[in-house]
Amino acid sequence: MKNRPRVLLADDHQMFADGLRTLLGEEFELVEYVADGVAMLEAAQRLRPDVIVADITMPRLNGIDALTQLRANLPDVRVVFLTMHHDAAYARRALAAGAFGFVLKHSAVQELVLALRAALEGRIFVAPSLGADLVARHQTNPGRRTDPCAALTPRQREVLKLLADGKSVKQVASSLSISTRTVEFHKYTMMETVGAKGMADLIRIAIRYGLVSE
């Protein structure tokens, strides 16, 4: 019997991970389950799976940063992100970091196996709805982007405005009823999106383009 492809699963939602075991069990061998980005790095180095299924937002180290670090030692690693973030900006960052796939959690039953098969063949799979968004944004502005803040999501804008008002990460999280790690991830994503070198630079750019007041 042909050996099944070996999959490492990294997701901090235990119940969702249990569901993936059933979904993938017939075609893939789940070699280990971990619940944070640091554990994902360790398990990937130790087990050398054929492909990794990872969430983006995880404790200790987010999935995209984990992939960036992992590629330094395992340049051929194949990671498919499975996330709740329905935003082309996340997909762009994931693919730029070297991901082979980007699948939305609500479409996992229909798309995850397809994404894993594509990754194992060296092909990239992006959720069809996000793929259309990526193409549309490129066609709208294929060259330079005059307003880098235009790509920020409504939630990112909320976070940025509160941070610009001098709120701490904890205060922003409390105000928006989200976790502090989600606030930190929004900060990182916004800096990547607009090309800011740090939080102060991000706020200066936001002021320049009228997103927040000085």
C-alpha cells in the first residue's frame, strides 16, 4: 500500500483540529497536532512532514512568521494556511512568505484537500473568492499605489485609529472585544501593507493620507 502524505497540523482551536483529523484521515497521515507557532517550528524540524496545515493567528508566534523562520532551515517546506481571515491582504502576505495554499476555514471541507494535493505537486492554491479579489485589486492598480492605506480593512482602520489616539494594545483589545494577539497581528499586517518600518512610521503614513488626525 502506498504511503499516505504526512501532514503536520498547527491550530489553536482543538475542536476544529479534531474535525480536520476526520476530514484528512482517509488520504493523509496526520503525524502530529500542535497549538502554537513555536511548537510548529519544533515539530516541523523534528518530523519533516510532507506538508503543514497551519492557522495564521496562533499563540506565541503567528503562522506567517513561523513559516518565514522555518524556510531559513527548510527552504522547500510546503505550508497551506487554513484561516478565518477573508482578506486578500492576508493571502498576499502568506504567499509572499512562501505558502503554497490559502484556504478559508468555512470552505475547508470543499477546498483543503484540493489545496494539499496542489501543494504536494508544487502548485499554489488560493481560495477562489480571494483569488478573484487579488486579481481585481491588481487590475485596479497594477502599478504604483498612491494611497497605501486604501488596502487596510475596516477592522485594521479601527485598530489604527485607537493606537494613534495613544491607546495601549490591551486597551484596544478591550475596546474592540478582541484578543491582544489579534491587535498585535493587525499592527504587523498594517505595517507590512503600507510599508511602514515601525508603529511611529505607520501613524505618520496614516496622518499623511488622512486616515487619522495629527
